[in-house]
Amino acid sequence: MNIPFVDLKAQYLTIKDEVKEGIDYVLENTMFIGGKPVDDFKRGFEELYGVDHCVPCANGTDAIFIVMKMMGIGAGDEVITTASSWISTSETITQTGAKPVFVDIDDYYTIDTSKIEAAITPNTKAIIPVHLYGQMADMPAIMEIAKKHNLKVIEDCAQSHFSEIDGKRAGLYGDAATFSFYPGKNLGAYGDSGCIITNDGDLAEKCTMYAKHGALVKHHHIIEGINSRLDTIQAAVLNVKLKYILDWTASRQRIAARYDAALQGVGDLVTPKLRANGKHTYHVYAIRTARRDELKEYLKGRGVNTQIHYPNAMPFMPAYDYLNLDKSQYAMAKAHQEQELSLPIYPEMTDEQVDYTVSCLKDFFEA
Ligand SMILES: Cc1ncc(COP(=O)(O)O)c(C=O)c1O
């Protein structure tokens, strides 16, 4: 059997006709920038997600940058974020002129809230938690700290569409949240795209303006901005996918439950630890083992494709040498980068494929 890590083709085949119809509408109307598909996506996402404002933009990286800029974050400021993420979260902090301040992770692989207060200085302006792999950081705790220290909170939801804690969705706790619709994400377009969500109308308007060269009305530039538009063809794809995203999320959860049940007590494997009252949406099904590299090779030999998220946590990247960090502060992130392995998971994955993956894992540890 050959099990891909993700199978975008399998999903495409289930929505092919609708996607072609959506893209055809854009082509036939030569509506290449903005237009109905983008407006429909904005409204559709607001409605489905349960938020007042969605600001579509070009990708999830721009989304984080735009929000920070419009919150006035810049030179001299510090922004606290997690040691374990994709680089977008921290590179955008640097791009604003501010300094990223990394905090180690907890057992759920998200920012360790017990260590945030020690990282706060008079220059701290915001916290950017990342809901890594589809499991939310401890948002009730983060909001309490933010309130106490008068800090802004931007949730990086690139990997956590529709995740929850206490019945409240990722992105609805903080001042604003950002999403990526990169093709492999739980809600993924067929190219780059992203958005910002917020219930703050004033912030939404500023972000909309900044993403459109600083103008809400064409040729009337209130400030200098950037060009960060949601591509109309991507919006057409996303509009189709919005109809199915909740079902696809439920499928991911079913597959994860099958892995969870089958993998208890297998070798030294650690399956994802779930937050009480949380709803994990499994963008990534991350296991841990001391024999990670050996296991990865073995699975590859048996046709099971895996990935590592991520081989280097942020404080260990050459990109952050300039911060002269004390790396001993990031023991959890370091252990994680050495032991993490992401198993195949995607909504169309069959029970047979999951069971085959499990049997390979068991064969490895029982040999
Ligand atoms: C945690 C996280 N933040 C931000 C991003 C950036 O998103 P994009 O690739 O759409 O710029 C990604 C995905 O790539 C991500 O995984």
C-alpha cells in the first residue's frame, strides 16, 4: 500500500465539477481582481465562522503582518510568541520592526502559559499564540494574562480552522486572528490565500485599507499599505470548500480517534494529549517517539509517508541567531523537534489506510 501524507487529489475529485464551475465563472466574467467570489467568501466565512468581520488577503503570513501593523506594533516593541511554529509567526514580528520573544511549549505543543509572564517587559505589546496542529493554546489563560498586562492578542489560526475550547472557536478569543488557506491546510485553496477575522470593526477597516495600498476608495490613499488581495480564483475554490469544511473536519476527528485507540501502549509512542473542553481539528496528527528518525525511514519503506513538524524550533534556527537566545530556555521545544513525527491524515483517508499505517507502526515496535 502507498499512503500519501496528504491527498489533495482525492479531495479535488469529490468537488471537481463545482470547482470548475466556480473558476469558469471568474474566467467568463474576466473578474480577475476582487468581485463577487471574493465578496461571497468574505460573507460566507463570517457567517460560517460566527464572526463580525473577515478581511480576505493574499496569504496567512500577510494576515499576521497586517494585523500587527494596524495595531501600531513596530520598532522598540516586543511580541511574545511560541518557540514551536512555522516561521511566518515570528518573521512578521521582525518585519514590523518589533522583536520576537519566544516562550517554550507545553505538553500540548502550544505556548506554555505558565512561562508567559516571565517574558513580559515594559516593551511587550502583544502575544501571538499559535494553535499548532489544530489544537488550541490555552486561550482562557492567555486572555487573563493579556488583560492583566494590557496586551493585544492575535491568534495564529493557520492550522486550526474550527478548533474550539469551551465551545468557543479558535480566533474568537483574541483581538484578532489570522488564517492561512495554503492548499494543504484544513481549509485550503488551490494557491496562496488567507484572511484576518475580528469583531473589532475599526481594526477590520484599517486592515482592509492596509491590504489595499492604504486606500478604502480607489486612488484615495490614506496611508501607505501593501498589496495583499485574496485572488478571485482562490475565492471561487474556497466558496465551494466552505460547504464541506465541517464534514471534512469531522472526518479528521474520526481518523484521529482511530489512531488514538489503536496506538495506546505501542512502543514508546506518545499520541496527542487533548485539552479538557477542547476540540482538536487535526491539521496534523503528531506522535512522539525517541526512535523518530528510524521509524520515519521504516514507514517510508512500507509506503507510509510522514513528515516532521518541525525539524527546528524557532530559537534553534540560524534566522534567530541575531537574538542571542539562551537556548536552555527551550527544552520542551528541543525535545519535540527531536521526537515529533506527523502521520498521514486527510479527510478522505480510509479506515483501511489508517489500519495499514497502524499495523506498520506496530510491526516496527514489536520487531
Ligand atoms: C502556524 C502558521 N502560521 C502562519 C502560516 C502562514 O501561512 P501562509 O503560508 O498562507 O502564508 C502557516 C502556514 O504556512 C502556519 O502553519
